[in-house]
Amino acid sequence: MTVAHEGRAVVVKIRTPRRDVMRELLMGCFWLVLAGVSWTTRVQPGPPSWGVWGWIAAGGATLTLGLWLGTLGVDLRPESATVRGLRRQTIPWADVHEVVFRRRLDAWLVQLVTTTGKRVTLRATVTRRGPRALAFERDYDRIGQWFLAQQGTSGRPADREPPGQS
């Protein structure tokens, strides 16, 4: 999370944790190095085996995922929240009904629920149990405070437990 000043307005930027991005980039490099070693040390002449092509594909896909994770985030401005994903989406605080967290598969994520009922997932604020749970709680609380400062009420679903406790 970083705080930037654009003129007089304060902008809070929440991004995917650097270690998550680096983990994917390093794993992609590992797959590509494995493919390179396998390609250069083969005994038989001719085209490489299908396993080498699989490692190249896995490395390329993992590197792409790491680069994409680096672009995810949310910018909190006094007038709106800008969600960065495949496309940039600006949601005015007046259109946000509530800020909730929910469980999807084995991960917790934060969503903005608009007045029309649409749920917008903030992909940078996703966690599983473990050391990231505290940072997730901090990001969730920060987004909820921004929402409360601009309008309305924010609430956690009563039927769910916080991600850090279980």
C-alpha cells in the first residue's frame, strides 16, 4: 500500500503484494531454465520432446501471470475507487452500497457491492490463511473506512468468520 498526493487529494494505492508477483516470476523463470537445460542436454538429434514444449508453455504462462498480477490493485480517492484489473473501472462512492468480504474456494476477497447489486471484486486484496491474513484485514478495514467516510455503512457478513481466525 502506498499513499500518493495528487494535488490536494490523497490517493491510497493498494497493490498485489510484491512477494506474490515475485513468486510467479521466479517460478516462470524456473520452468524456462528447466526447458533450456533439457533442450541443450538432449542426447538424440532432432526436435525436442513434448515435455520441453510443456515446460516452455508453463514458463511463459507463469511469467504472464506474474506480470498480470503486478498490474492489479485499487486506488482509493475521495470521490471514487478505481479498480485495476483486465480493464480499469472507476466506481463512485455514491454508487457503492457496501463493502464486504467473502470466501471464494480457499481464498478470502474484498468486494464492493454497488447500488444496482453488482459485485466488483478487488483482486489485489485476496488472501489465504497465514501471514497475509493480517495485511488482508488492514486493507479491508482501510477500504471500509474510505467507504464510511464518503457514505453509508460497511459490514462484515455475520455468518462468516474473519480470515485470520480459524
